[in-house]
Amino acid sequence: MTTLLWFRRDLRLGDHPALTAAAAAAADGAPDETSTVLACFVVDPRLEASSGQRRLQFLGDALRQLNADLDGRLLVVRGRPEQRIPEIVERIGASSVHISADYAPFGRRRDERVREALDPVPLVATGSPYLVSPGRVTKPDGTPYKVFTPFFAQWREAGWRQPAKAGRVRWLEPSDIEQCEIPDPGVALDVTAGEAAALSQWAAFVDDGLQRYADDRNRPDLPGTSRMSAHLKFGTIHPRTMVNDLNPRRQGDAAYLRELAFRDFYASVLHHWPDSAWWNWNREFDAIQTDTDADAERRFEAWKAGETGFPLVDAGMRQLRETGWLHNRLRMVVASFLVKDLHLPWQWGARWFLDQLVDGDLANNQHGWQWTAGCGTDAAPYFRVFNPDRQGEKFDPSGDYVRRWVPELADVSDVRLRKGDRPADYPRPIVDHAAERTEALRRYQDLG
């Protein structure tokens, strides 16, 4: 018997429930020497076109590493999955197709089309990219949670399985099927893709970083985060593998587990409210006044370039532009500046993040932006306006982060420029923060 394992956001061989299911189905009722699994990946032109270049580079690098881990037996084809997957199934005589479940709006529609095209060959979904899959954690009446704290409590009660074990797998050689080139935009990344790199990076963080995580996680001037977000996005590691190394009784471990729960929460929100990918989760905010004129476009370009005249904001935006990664504290700071100081639509910033970020994930990105904008899953959000200077005082107290990413300020004594020693080559503030904070609160209160 032969089965097809269709990789998507699960680019690894360890702790892979769909791989375990594919291997078991291939071996069912057949001797080991004839039961095989074909590994494949479909480069969907729609996703290829909508991916930022850095994200596409990480995907390509991860696929090349996966292919090496499979000794060159990964079939990579290009096209619409509802056409290519049935073609491959017919070519190899597969009895079933195995996938990790996808809960995002695009993925659900795609998988339903593939399921219909495959019939009667089953499309079998086993596992997901999450610790607790969307839909499992609900209120007692079956409705989804809208607030994180009660979700988190129930999420912990729901729990998760131990890492999956694949056992023996006989991989089918795809040599007689025409393949396409794996994407390679030629973009330099500061994170190495692939399962081995993910496991190594996680082990290093557990060994030297996890114990300080609760204290250092908000400090962009310190290496206080795990940098595992791109690996989680593409599934080069499963969060279940990571949680096996956590002890929730330790402060740093508990803080990290909570962040993984936030990842599952936002996936659940998108699953239950798919329109929230680009529309306000709280539709009352559809009426909020935003600026979209030519001057707004000018301010947006200054924000993207890191030329706002606010040092912490500019440092964050330059790090994003130059590396494709941004510390989570800075994601909140620059997002607040865009929506509450510049009064621009949160969708503008969310789209730019998805274009730039290596780890750009629709659920996390969109709902992180909506949390900051006040239109997402938050009980009382309208009055939260981040003050860039105060954020810098608290989380970049020596100014090391700003000096690293804003070279014009490398030699000034006070990177918050309160003494008036603003270098001639560094722009003046494009807005007055105090005035724009007042204006933002006025617009929010006008919603009634």
C-alpha cells in the first residue's frame, strides 16, 4: 500500500502526527517491504505571490533541509493543490492523503476543494500546528471564548498529547514525477531554517535563556527571547516538543507557556471569526475615524522607513526592515504609534508586517494589531496608548537598542533627545505625541 503525506506548515519529521498516521495507513494489511509513503509539497502560486520575500526564503530553506533529511525523496511540485494532489494520487495509486489540519480561512477552503477533488480517496487530517487545536477550547455552552484569561484557564485543562512517534517509514522515491524548483529568492536571513536548527535553537534557549525569560522578555536591548517564532510558523518544530521541556512551576517556563497559549488563542479567534483577518473583530470600530489622505500616506512612508523622529519607533521599524524580525514589545510600540499617533488604519500596518516578517502568521499578526488598535479581543482597550519615550525608559533604559538601529543617535548622551541635542541628520518628530494621544482618545470616545 502507498499513502501520500502532503507537507504544509509542518516541515519536519519528528513529532509529526500526520506522518505517524500516513505510515500506519501504508503498513495496514501489507508487508513492510511494500508499504510506502510519498512525501510531497505543493508550491501554491497564490501563497507564493502573497508571501514576503523573507518568509518565502525561510520556506525554501526549510524545504531544502527537509529534502535532505529525506535523502532527496521530497516531491515538490507547483500548482493548485486541488489539481496537483489528485494527479499525484492517481500516479502512485495512493490509498489516502495525510495532512496536518489547517484552521486558517484560506487553508480550510483549499483543503475542502482538495477533499472534493480526491473523493473517494480520503484526505485525512491528523494533528495541527497548535498545542490545543482551534475548536477544542470553548465555553460550557459550546461558544468560543472572546477573552484570553478564561480561555487560558480552560486551555490548560484541555491539555495536549505527548510528542508523536512515527516508527519505521519506507519513503517512496519520486524520481519519475516531474518536480519544480524550490523557492529561493536569494534573501539573507538571520535565522537558520530546518528541523535540526529549530531543535538546536530551542535547546540553547532552554539551557541559557528560559530561566531569565520572565524578566528579560520585554527588553529589546537584551537577547531575552527564544527567536522560535519562524520555526513555529513553518512547523520545523512542534510546540508540543517544546512544552515537554517546560516546568510550569518555574517563573520563566510559566511565562513562556502563556505565550504559546496566546498563539493558540489567536488561532482560535481567527477560526471562529474568519472575517477578522482583515475586518475589525469588534465591528463597532468600523465607524472609527482614520486618516487615509495624501498626508496620511506620507506619514505611513515615514513610519515604514523608520523616519518618524521618535527614536524607539524608528529603531523598531529599521530592525524590521533590515532583518525581517521585530521584538514583540516593539511590535506593540510601533503598532500603537501607527494607529493612535498617526491615526492610520491598522490594516496598513498589518499588511506591511506580513510583507516584512519572516515569522508573519495571519492569526498572530492580525489579532496582535487589533489588540493594539482596540478593535480586537480586549475588554477595555481604547485608552491604551503607548508613549514611545516612556516605553524606552522602561525597556531600553541605557538606549543600547536605539543606538544599535539608529546610527544617527549612536553618539548622543540621551537617545530620547530630551536635552535638545538632536543631530542634524535625524528627523524631527512628525507628530506631537501628547496632542495625538488626546485626538486618539477623542476618536475612540466618539464611538459611544
